[in-house]
Amino acid sequence: RLCGYLNKLGIKGPIKTWKSRWFFYDENKCHLLYYRTAQDINPLGSIDIASASFDCKVENGEGVFEIRTPSRAFTLKAISKQAMMYWLQQLQMRRWEFCNGQSRFPVGSSQLVNEPLPGRTSRCCVYIDNEDFLPPVKTPTEAVGLKAASLPAPQTFTALQNISLKHPWTEIQNTVYNICGSKQLWGNNGNVFSFSEFQEHPENPDEEQEEAGCAAKEGISEDGRMEPRLNWVRKARWMNSGFPGLPEELSRERNLIDKVSVLQQQILTLTEEVKSQKELVKLLHKALEAAQQEKRVSSMYLAAAEDKDRLELVRHKVRQIADLTSRLEALEQEKKELEQMLTLRDSHIQELKEHVQLLMEKNHAKQEVIMALTEQMARELSDPLQEANTITAETLYKQQEEIQHLKDDIDAYKTQNQFLNSEIHQVTRLWTSVAENEKALLMKCACLQAQNCQMESKYLMVLRKLQEAMPGLPSSHAELVRNLIQEALQWDVKEGAEEALSFELTSALCLSSEYDEYGFMTVPDYEVEDWKLLAKIQALEIKSNNLRSQEVVEKPLRDRWNSVGELSPSAELKSLIRSGIPVDHRQRVWRWIVSRHCSHLPDHYQRLLWQSKSTEHPACRQIELDLPRTLTNNKHFSSPTSQLIPKLRRVLLAFSWHNPAIGYCQGLNRLAAVALLVLEDEESAFWCLVHIVENLMPADYYSDTLITSQVDQRVFKDLLSEKLPRLMAHFEQYRIDVSLITFNWFLVVFVDSLVSDILLRVWDAFLYEGTKVIFRYALAIFKYNEEEILRIHDSVEIYQYLRFFTRMIMDGRKLMNIAFNDLNPFPMKLLRNRRSMHREELEAELCELQQIKAAYVKERAEQGP
């Protein structure tokens, strides 16, 4: 049997030290039970070996190993390295045997009990032999097995150190049982053990061994009670005394050890009796206190002067009696429930007894097989010459021939293994080559399709130029141009895309849909006569740019975003946001950015809505006028019955009450609309609008005078002169005031100016970095189209071009590189200084203008009507 003393490290109690414990392996449940001593009947705990892993680290010390279960880790220490390796090897083997048996038969079934023993034994042996990592360790008889139970438990430094503070009730039960068992076993000389019992030889050794095995395994006697574990010691000593040739000196040493163990057990018993007497004294003290309480009540009753007081005391006692009666009824009900539970427990115990009986029969069968194998081995060792004579030359020849065949089979399997490995290697190389070729072909197909889109775009541009020059063409040529334009508009834009490309970029670039993911139109809305042709040209350019950047730029960017876990400010995150946030991550990132700068007050938005319903805001009329004019190129706002129109109304009304100083300003409707499209939730869109107006934009940006907005236009002109001097000189030559175009860019952050894909990338960086992004992109837009603008030499044509040229920017990656790379350095300190300087100048001009206005009014008043 696998049992013995080990030291267990206490890690949860107040005393973290080594404690000696008796460990016993339960084959039925594959649990390792541990007791304080070998004589205890109730375990302090158990370790589930079926789901455990074992580890023995050299740095932990000699004999120390760990058993890790899913719930916790147990640190144990054996007396030697050999004992530790024996425990580990045995636990590993028994865990494998239990799991293997459990997978074949259900626990407790008759098949498991009646399974032939040699088959199971052979599996264990094969398992150990195949795992040629560690040779089998011999059993350390002095530390493991029933013999170790007769030895005294390892002594600790203090008696309290070995007591389990986590299981006080189990400690009390074991102590009481040991006291009762000791009283029954004491003889005339006061010894716990009766040594004469060990010297008597039973009439039926097999039955005695079976009984000893049963008691050692489960500790249950025939009458259904738990036998003391001292019987293990008796039977173990009797089994040891049954072997002939044992020296008498060894017997005397064992008797001395047994007597010392008995004396130690007596000391422990007397100590526990003293503890029980102390508990009895405590109970007597409680009974004495109850009697004194009753005496005091009687004295109060006799000392009462009037019958009224005595009647009140009697009523108080009656109430107490009624209370106690109700408590008694509850306890009786609980007693009945406990009796029912006891009946169920008895039936369960009876089932366990039957299972134990089956295990005993199985154990008996194992012992018979072991005895038979032992006798066979003894006969073979006693007469090796006779065994050699029985082997004939023919048998020896057959065995040698069989060995040769086995060697040939081994060589054949080695050859086959090498061949299959080479086959797998070749197939892997072929598969890798095919995958690389397929990827290269897909990339080539995408590049060819992008080139095709560019050629179609150039062809359509030529047709558009011819369309503009139609009045000067002959009628036949004009008719030919009209036919070519009609034929070009009927081409299927996605022709060949779905046939050649099967990966994800086709769905993203397919132009069959009129709107993108956020509801924006995929083509701009130009004048009626040019709309179809320009839309076709723009669609082809968008597709060409996306095809070229999909595999090289977009896919690695999506992979980087997918690897981002919890968001935190960093240079890497800033670079990712500048490159553009994918649609799958944009909502999450925007919410994180807004939450970093705005403390969401609970129910604040709901209170603002309630206030807007109860009281009409002065800006309510202007909000209603601007709602139909919000994002007319988006399907979610194009109709008065769209679902987002009521949400936008509530967001703007709530903001007007949240910030009465601003209330409402034209342009806030478009900022809130973009926030609603991305964040979807109207409260989140409200806080995003608050973040833009109150945190990102400078003060007075949306005030009545728009003074800060005018300051930014002057700062932008300075930056345009520094970064793009040729273009600024061109504007000055033709007296072009760029603020007429760029003022709206700054006020609404390019909404209604850029295509939706580029617009949302600008907003990604703007929400994270602030207004400096607006300056960067405004300069980048002019640099992107600088050469085209310089070729125009008429002020009217320049204004007409500036009205729509932002809608013709298709390469978002190129625009982003210009904004964040080509325009560097772009320090924020310079921007703040320029704003401060121009604000002072503007305020001085406004003050002077106010004085002129006041003087004019005064002069008109003096002149009279």
C-alpha cells in the first residue's frame, strides 16, 4: 500500500512551517488523503491526483517536491531523495492507471472489479518501461508502507506546530476516537498494544492477510464501524514476524521502539483527557450561571411588593416559555430532517460497504496472482540448470529466427519513417511554394486592375475634356463623343474584380453600393451635366489607390490594430491613429479618447434632455432650420424622416443647455452628426461634441463674434506663406482671399469638404492631437494641388476650382504623408505664439472699429433727422 509520513508546508495558516502528516493513497477516488498521525480516522484533507501534476526542483532542497492541482499547489518533503522519487513514480503510475481504467469502465462497475489482473499489471509495466527516463525506484521500507505506521511520527519542534488550525473539528474527532480506542486497548500493564497478539499465528493466513488488506485500505470492520488504525500496526508486525530467519536482536529493538511509541501515545491521550476535563469544567460553569440566573429571577418575584409586579414577572416568564416552545418545535423539525439525512447516509454507507467488498475480492485475487508468480520465480531461480535443459535446440533456433525477423522489421520501419519524413518535407515545400505563387499572382492581379482603373480614368478625363469642347467640334465628331461617353458610363466598374480577386479587398472596393459603411455617398454630387462622368472618374481613382495600398499598407495596419490590447497614450498609438483607424476599431478608440478628457457625469445628459423638453431654448428655432441642411450627402440625414435626425436634435438641444455661453452655432450640427455616425449612441456623441468645443478648440471659437476663428485664419495665412511661398504669391497676385474657402474647413473640421474615407482619418488624428491637425491638413490640401492651382491664371477660375478641388483628392495616404512628414517641423509653441499675436491685433482692430461706429452714431444723432 502507498502510505507513509511526509512533511507538508503550511501556506495558509498563521504558522507557515513544515508539519508532519500521514499520507494514504485512496485507489477508489485517486485521492491522496493526509492525517496528522497514522492512528487518526478522519483525514485533514485530500489531494486530487487524477488532475494533478508533479514537480521536483533542485533549488527547493533535497526531498522536496510539489503536487499541483487546478485549485492549489501542495509542497511536500520526504526523508530522502530516494523516498521522494518513489512517491513521485508511484503517484505518476497510479494516476495513469486510474485515468486509463476510468476511460474504459465507469467507476464502481463490475467490469472494473472483474478485469483480469495480469492485463492491468502489464499495462503499468509497459508504461514504466516505455518511459525510459527514470529507472524504477525500490521501495524505501523504512519510510513507506504499513511498516511505517508502526513507527512513531516524526517529531516537530513544538506540539502546537503539528496541529492543524484549519481543521479544528477533525482534530477533536480524531483525538476523542484515539482516547476511546486507547481505553479499550489498555491492558494490566497500561500498554496500548498487546504484543501477544502479534506473536500468535492465525489458523488461516490467507484470510488474515485479506482482512489486514481490507483494514489498511478502508479502515472499516465487519460490523460497519471504523477500526482503529492501530490494527494496521498489529497486522503489519504479525506479517513481519511471519518470515523465518529474523534475528532476535531486531525483534528486541522493535519491541523497545513499540514501547516508546505506546508511551508517547499515552502522553498524548492524557493530554487530550486534560483538555476534555477543561471543557467539562466550562460546561459546569455555564450550568452554574444558569442556576444563579434562575435564583435571581425567583428573588425578584418574592421581593415584588405588589401583585401587579409579580403578575408582570409571570407574564414575562410565560413569554419566554412560549419562545422556548417555538424554538423547541423548530429543533424537533430540524431533528426530523437530520434523521432523514441520516437514513440517506446509512443507505450510502451500505453501498460503500458493497463497493469495499468488491474491492476486497479484487485485492484477494491480486494477492493470489502475486503468490503464484512468486512461487514460479522461486522455482525458476532454484533450478536454472533444469530450465536450461528443457529448452531444446529447436526452440532456441526459433527464438533466434524470431529475433532476426524483429530486427528486420525495425530496420524496415526506420526506412519507412525516413521516407515518410522526406515526403512530408517535400509536400511542405511544394505547399509553401504554391502559397507564395498564389499570393504573388493576387498581388499582380491587383496591380493590373489598379493600372486598368487608371487607364479608364485617363480615358474618361479625355472624354470629359472633349465634352467641354463640344461647341467647337463638328456635329459628326460631337455625336461620336456623346456615344463614347454613353458607352463608357455603361461599363461595369467592377468587371473582372470579382473574377480575379477572391480576398477581402474586393468587397471593400466594390462600387456596386452607392454608400459607404457610415452612409456617405461614394461619389461627389456635382452639377447635373458633369455628375455621372466625374463620379465615374472619381470612383475609378478611389479603386486604383485602394488596390495599390490594400496589401502593402491597409492589411499590415489592420494587423497592427488587431494586436493592440488596452489603449494607453504612447508614440506608437499616435502613429497608428495618424495612419487611420480601421472601421472595426474606430468606435472603441473614439470612446476612449473622449472618456480621457470628459468626465461623464451620471444622468447629466438625461437631465439636460428633460430641461430641453420643459423649457424651450432660444436656439431651438435655428437648430430646426439647420437639421435638414446637415450632411445632405449621407443617407442617414438626407430625409426628414431619417432615424438619426431626432437623435441629432436632442444632442444639439442638450448641448445648448449644457453650454449656455455658446448655446448653438452654425457648424455644430455637422460636428454632432459625424460623432453620431461613428459612436451611434447619442449620449456618447454629446460628450464627443463637448470634448471638441470645450477641450480641443480654443475659447470663443463658436461665440457670436467668432473671434478665435478669425484669428486662426490669419495664422493659417502666415503658415501658408512660410510653407508654400509660391502658392501664396500666386494668390496675392490675383487677390485671392483663401479664408473665404478655409474658414468653413476650420469651423467644421473639413466636414462636407473631403471624401468620407479621408475625412474620418483627419478626425481620428484631430480628436487625439487637437487643432494642430487642422492646420497640417489644410496646408497639405493646398500642397497636394499646388501645381494645378499655379496653372490657373484667372481669379474667377481659381475661386471656382477652390470650391470643389478638395472633393477630387483621392489618395489619402499621400495627403497624410504630406501633412505629417513634408510639413515638419510644426511646433505647437509657434502656433500658440502666432495665435496670441494675431488675437491682440484683431482685438485692437475691433476696438478701433467699435470707436468709429460709436463716433458715427453720435455724429448722426447730433445732425438730427
